[in-house]
Amino acid sequence: MGITIVLVIILMLMPMTSVKAFNLGTTSGTAIIGMDECFLYPGGTYSTQTNFNNQTGKNCTITAIELKEHSDGWAHISGNTLNDEIKEDFRKWVSLSIYDSSYSKSEGGYYSGSFNDLVGEIKLLNHPITLTTDSNGASKPVTIDVDLSPEADNGVEDITYKFDLIVYFEGDYNEPDPPETDDPEKDPPRKGTNNTPPEITLIGNRAYIIDQNAVYNDPGATAYDKEDGDITEDIVITINGEDMSTIDTSIIGQYDYVYNVEDSEGAKAEPVKRVVAVIPITSKPVITLIGEPYIEIEQGTEYIDGGAIAYDKIDGDITDKLIIKINDTYEPIDTSLVGINTYTYNVTNSQGVAADEVIRTVKVIPVRAIDQEVYLVDTGQRIPYINYFIGGGLIVVGVVLYIKKRRINNA
């Protein structure tokens, strides 16, 4: 075995149809496959593929792998608070598989196991990957899948994770410079030129999770070139490797938006990717009434509704988006009229998913007789019934006291 040389291969998030080739030029070494921003959610799979091109003139064999976490590997997490317990639980539910047409994933592939078994441990492959060669060299496509079990119960809704997968093979490693051609489509700008490749900047987040059948409008990206200026209009977008402008959100799955652009001299920007995961609808916004769902008030009484609050799993507090109808109108109730009034609360989140409707019933009842007001026939003075009864009672008491006093005087 020759000298071991470490190669860092950075595999950016890309569609499965995008395959990068790496040329094996010597006979022993290791390759560190950088799994940058691996986006996962329960039941989801992150998948990437690369070709190892054997140009050594001899057969090479990949024999083992090892996983190394990045110090800043937890790029994003939602649904729970990140701590050491969550990390350990996360590794338990995540599995990694390496396979190709020779040994399929369903058959166990070259390797299949949990992150707990791989972190800091060199694991031999179930079947060593032989990289054969011929006069033209030979290519071996290898697929790497990272799966987050749908049974994950640690409260994590989605996570963006970074790690390195170290691949051990027998053979020194050397990646020769690519040959120059006369085709500007294949030749990148050469060193020494004054032309600077353009840069692409995403608008919005690099990953979105949306419910099935929700409306998704991609926020897009901008592109700037040092020489040409703003070239945003030249951006070419592919979705899962195809020329598409929109996704069908009725189909559950992962959609990879890849943004590309090149300047007037053919210099290409580094592709930028956004991941959109369409998942089954598991939750709706929730409306909670403030106060009771059934209220009785007396006729003529002023009524001020207590309202409600609305919360969405993705959007957070969306109380300001509540739509309240009163008896199918937007007019306040008339408490001078006896009857039943219905307050209906509705809300829809940013993905177009509506909450279950919530209703409050407000019943206006007649004023109780003891509280009604009457007119005295003789004076026309308007007094409540209760005052009338109190006055009558005082008269009776006065008469009784007068009779008692007369009896005492006569005795």
C-alpha cells in the first residue's frame, strides 16, 4: 500500500441526477466526502451520488468508511431545543447507506447503519467496492443516502446537518488537472485572466417545508457579476434536474431548486440550491377562543366580544389574520333585538391551510321583569319595578308602626 493521501471532496446539495466525477490517479488513500447542509425531516431521505473514475491502470478497492461531525454541523433545527440529548437521539434515528446497482439499498448495500455506529469509528464495508480500470479508465457510481426514520420521537421537525464521510481505499490519490479544450462550454475561465465568475444569492431561506397541496411561490435569487453587473435575469433554474418553473405540491417529496448563471465571457457561478420538501398535511392552524363559547346577555346590554387567538405550527402567531363574521356579516350585533347571534372565527396560514372553524354563540334574552321600568300612572315618573316594591313596603311598615303607637297611647 502506498502513501495515504487525504482528499476533501465537497459534495454540495444537488439533485440525484447531478453526478460529479473524481479521478483516481494513484494507488492508495482516503477521500473525505463533505455532506454539507444535509436537509432531513422524519421519513425523509437526503441522497447524493458521485463517480469514482479509476485512472491508475490498476484496480483499487474502497474497503471502509468513517463519519466525522463538523463542529458547526447543526446548521438548523426546528421543533425542539438543541442539546446533547437531542444530538444523541438524532444519531439513533438517522441511518446511512452506500450502494449501487451491484448491491442495492434494499439488500443492505455496501454498508447500512446508524450514525451512532459511524461517528469516530472505522467500519468495514459489507462488500468492498472494487474500482476496476481499463485503457480508458472505468467509472464507479456510488450513491449515499441519509435517512431520518419516520418513527423519530424526539420532537425534531426538520434539521440541516453537516458531516464528513471518510472513505478508505487502497491506492494513492491524485486528481489531475482537467484537459483544456476549445469548447467554451467545457473550459472554465483560466487562471491569470481578469474575469471574475459571477455570484448567486438566494432570496429567502435555503430550505422550506410545505404541506401537501399548499401554494408555493419560490422567492428566487439574484446574480451579480463584477464585470457585467446585475445579471439576475440570466439565472437558469432547474428543479430536480429538469427545466421546470413550478412544482406540483400535490405530490409528496423533495424538490431541489438549483440556480445557475454565467457572465458574458462564459464564466459560470457556483450553483446555489434551495430544498423544498412537500409533506403530508399533519397540522392546521389552531384557533382558541378568549372567553366562553356560549354567552347570554340581557336585551339592550352593550356587548364587547372577547375575541380569539390563532397559532400555526409554521407561521407562529397569526391572530392578526383572523377573519370574524357575525351572523354571516361583518356588522356588530344589535342587542336591542332578542335572539341568537353567531360569531364565526376563521384563519388560513401562509401555505393556504385553513384552521377548523370556531364559533361563539351570543344569546340576547328579554330583560327580567324585576328590572323593567314602568311609568307611574299619576305622575308619569319613570321608575324601575324594584323601586315601586320598596316604596310599597315602606308604606306598609309605616301603617303597622302607627297602629302599634295608637294602641300604646290608648292603654
